[in-house]
Amino acid sequence: MNAPSTTLHAVTGAYGYSGKYIAQRLLDAGQTVITLTNSLLRHNPFGERIKAFPFHFDEPDRLTEQLRGVSVLYNTYWVRFNHRLFKHADAVRNTLVLFESARKAGVERIVHVSITNPAEDSPLEYFRGKAVLERALVASGVSHAILRPAVLFGKEDILINNIAWVLRRLPVFGVFGDGQYRLQPIYVDDLASMAVEQGKNRENIVINAIGPEAFTYRELVAKIGELIGRQRPIISVAPWFGFAVGRILGALVGDVVVTQEEIEGLMAGLLYVDAPPAGHTALTDWIRSHADTLGRSYTSELARRKDQVTAYRSN
């Protein structure tokens, strides 16, 4: 069953990363779009075409009223790691409020961005929290699509850009352990296209939103170095040592470069699934077309969180 041709759509974080691509695709399709955001003052790339509203997680009734009349909610809201300014537990609690407010408002469909291999018994809070949210969404009774990407890449991405940044500046690159664990990056606009397509449908579905190329971590680093012209020796390091180096780099750039949970999740193969690709844009092709700019400057997660005015920088 398909939704009506022109409806009201709500996108969380339309001034950010994946939310911006979803919003742009909806606008290109002639849809009416609003956004829910914590960054009302952030640069608005859409002008008057999108009206912004605060999340009001602490006032669920107000959030419900903001969602009345919305046909499809696209949820990209999350946090990458725990910090004194934001925590996974807060993101889980807030998203549960969002889902319940959407249900009460009569939202017909929720397209929710999750992660590959979520599990409620996971020792890793990121993957555990995502699993809790998936279960809550299913239990809500609202028609839903759950998209499970591994790693996103695109002009505003962090991981791929910052690997290139390190390769441009250091004489060697250290991978955690043997580097043979795998990951499957997906282009952010492929994810957006998938989200918008799923917004048209009403059947419940879970999609492993992975790209057409899979790499071991060691292969990924080597390929990025080759394509940007900065091939470096790749050495295996103990995870604790890699984390320590990340802490030093983080102190230099004022960011959290990598967390212990991210290292554990990566090495456990949680960013890989044995499934057909859902995206069509190859990371290697994208890097070739952005080789001159990729990694020229560092992209900071903390800077994005603290600065709620400046637009996300493109690589």
C-alpha cells in the first residue's frame, strides 16, 4: 500500500548530515517538510522551504502537537558516544518520547535509522540502545521501516575523512589488531533515497542499508591512501595502544577521535552483515572524485555538537 502523493513529512536533524539529504530528496519530490532539531540557529540550507521546530523532549505534549498532521517521520536522531554534554541513555530516552509522541499524533509511518547488528544483550551501549529502540518502534504499532547502515560516507562524513586526514599527516597508520574485521560503507544519499522510498510504503520492514563494497579495515585504509596519493605503511597495534594514540590525537584536535566501544564494535565485526547491498554508490568511486579535498582538514564530532550555528563543513 502506498501513501498519498503529497503529504507532510518530518525529518529530524535536517540541518545536519543524513537528515539533510533526506530532506533534500523530499523537497525535490515536491513534498512539504518540517524538521525537528536541537540546533534551531544552525545555518539553514533550505531557506523558507523547511520550517524548524525544537524537539521538546521534556514536554511530550508539545512534541505531539508539532507532529500532528505529519504523515511520515524520518528519524536520524542519535549520539555517537557518551560525553558530559550528551549520552546514549539520553538519546534512547528521548527517542522513546519521540516515538510515543508520533504515535499519539497519528503519524502514519516512521522511517528509523538504526545500525547493523543491534542486540539488546550487547555489551556495547551503542548497539544495545539501538536494539531497544527497534523493539520499541515495533511495539508501538506504527507502520515502520528500520534502516540499518554500517558506516556512512559523503561530503560531511567523519570516519572516512579523518582516516584520510591521518594518512596525509602521519608516516604510518596503525590498525587495531590484525585489521581483518570488515565493514560496508554506504553513501549518505543512497541511504536518503532508500529512506524516502520507504516513506511511500506502509508495510513493516527491516533493511540492512549497506553499500556495494565490503572491506577489511586494513583494506579500507590502504585503498583510501592509494586513492588520495598518500600510501603509508599499515601496522598492527594493540587495541589499547591505538586507543591511547587516539586520545593524544583527540587532545590535539579537541575531539573524541575514537572510543573503546567503537574499537570493540569494529573488531567484533558489527559493521558487517552477510546480505545483498542496498546502496549502489561505490566508496572507491566517490573517493576518486573527491581525492583532492578528502582529509585536507579534520572533521570534529565535538565541534558539531558544541557549535549549533555553523553548517556542517563539506570535505
